[in-house]
Amino acid sequence: MRLRDRVTALFEGILMALDALRANRVRAALTILGIAIGVFVVVVMSAAIQGINNSVAQEFEKAGPTTFFVNRFPISLEGCSDADDDSCKWRRNPPLRLTEAAAIGRLPTIEDITINTGTSAPAKYMDRVLSSMRISAHSANWIEVTGGDIVQGRNFTRAEETNGARVVVINEKAVERLFNGLDPLGKVLLLNKSPFQVVGIYQGGGDFLSEPSPRAYVPFSTGRRYLNLWIDWIDFTVKPVAGVSRDEAIDDVVATIRGGRGLRPGAVDNFAVITQDKLFETWGKVTGIFFLVMIVLSGIGLIVGGVGVVAIMMISVTERTREIGVRKALGATRGVILWQFLIEAATLTAIGAVVGLVFGWLVAMGISSATPLQATVQPMAIVVSFVASSLTGILFGLFPASRAAGLDPIEALRYE
């Protein structure tokens, strides 16, 4: 078939698809809905996942690419069996100790180490109360290690951390919820019924999928004394000296902890060193699950739309039987008829793709405006959506198109 004939058949197929939409509105609506749902899922989930990936990368960038973490337990997505102690031996790992943090801090390859733990407790300022606010307890150098900025006031000092001073840094969301436009600096905030003086406002990492929650940051020793923090759940954030590779710093930290715990050569570490690469790898596995769910849901939508394509196309073939006979009698080949009906099927599914893309884009914009998550519709998602919808139309439209192309012209002309 010549290019000119193909272009003519293309426009005729599109016009036939529009006629089919008008003639079979209910079936067409179901077809478009199925395709639109499939495309909508792809667009929204890919935009959300990309937004989360960007947020995670930004948080890691604040801390620096060489910063790593020492935890009591490793990060694992695998389940553990209560009946089998060997399924997760790391559950028997002993807690990290303050003496280990001090030993790590003395290493020549380590610039800074901060101790981290946390809890939730009621917070109150005058008549404004939060029933539960996240409270993090850190060493005084936590901002230098983990990133973020004090946008007003100051951080707590090493002397305040050493002496267990009741001072607190709060984030902007806590200022909004508790102080209602008042300047919080110097004000006394009750945390777990204990008075703390607000010395600074912190701007840093928030929540990926929702508005940032109110948070407070107190000196580690203060948290232990007044907030009943459990010392067995501390972890460390470690920053190597500039010019020292992360792997070299990790080797020194591992050797220090193993030596302090008396682990023999060949014995498995009873603690976990977690790098940003490991966190990205774990997150990649989580997003892989999301993508699998996305494929299943979008596949269901495309199949529903494909079934609708078959129904509409079969009706279209039946209604156009005599027309097909006339065209064949005038010289239209099997290929021309087949091409025209496949274009009609692909047009139906492409309309569904446009609908799904528009609604997906609107939802992605809503997510970006309502949450800190910058959900951006990816160009690849648009391309994949249109390709998948068009292929769905072609595959499901192949049977009715073949039936139309295979009609005997004499029998078709006799059809009433």
C-alpha cells in the first residue's frame, strides 16, 4: 500500500473511530475508562515515585555523599520467623554504646559523629497543645553531620549538651502549630510536662508523603534525663574527614567497634554500617514493588479497555459490512481494509490515553501543591502510556479488523 493510501486510510480510520464513539457511547465510554485508568495509574505512580526519589536524594545531599550510619540492626525487607532464631541472627545484636561513639570520634579519619535517638511526647505552649510530637535527641554537632539549617536563633551548644540544659530547637511546623504567629525564641515550651526554652528554629528534612509534622530537637543528655529516652535504641551518624574516602572511614569504624566488642576474626558483625548506597538500594527494591503493582493495575485497565475495543469493533464491522463489500468491489485490498480498522481501534485507545494522561497530570499537580512531594509527570511515562494504549488497540482490534478484511465482497454486498 502506497504512502498516500496509508495516509488516506489513517484519516478515514480516525473518522470511523469518532463515528463509532457517537454510535456506541456506553461501550465507548467503558473502553475509554479502562484505558484511562491504566494510563492514569502509570502517570500518577511514576510521578510520585520520581518525586520521592528526588526528595530522598536531596536529603542525602544535605548530609554529604560520604556520610554513613551505624545502627544496631541492619535495614532488611525480609521477614523473620519467630520459630527460627537463625532466620534473623541480627535480632540478637547488642545495643550501641556511648563509649563506642566516643571511640569513633577519636579516630583520625572521622571529622564528626552524632548520637541520635528519639521519642514522641505531648507538647504544650500556653493553651495550645499537641498530644504527640516527634522529639529527636542528638549530640550538639548534629546539624554539621546531618545537614539542614537554623533559620532563626541558634543550635544548642556542646556545653548545653554536656550539662543537660533544657533547651530545644523546633521546626517551622511546630512554630505554626504551637505559637500561632508569635516569636517562639526565648519562650518556654512544655515537653512531656518538662519546661524547655526555645533557642532556635530548624529548617531541614520533612515528611515525603505529607505535610511536615511538628518536631523538636533536644540535646542527647537532656533527652535522657527529662524525656525517658531508651538508651538501647541509639544510632550514630558519621562524617569522615575531608579527603578521606568513605570506605576507609568505614573500615576504621568497623575495626574500632569489633575490637571494643572482642569479635574474633571471621566472626559476623553484630552491628550494621549503612551507607547511602545501601539506602538507595533498599528504596529501589521498594519502588520495584510499586512498579509491579503499577504494571498489574494498568494492565487490568488496558485489558478492560481492550475487551471494549473488540466489542465496538465487531459492531462496527457488522454495521459496515455492505460498505466493506462496496470498497472491495471498487478495488480496496485486504491490506487497506485491515489498516483502516486497526487505525480505528488504535484511535479509540489513544483517546483513552489522553483522558488518563490529563487526569494523571492534574492529580500529580495536586500532590505537588498539597504535599512537599514534587510529583512531576515523566516524559517517558507519557511515551509508554501512548505506546501501550496504541498496542492494546492494535492487538485487540486485530481480530475484528482481520474479519473485516476477510469478508467476501459478493456476500458483503448482499448483506442487508
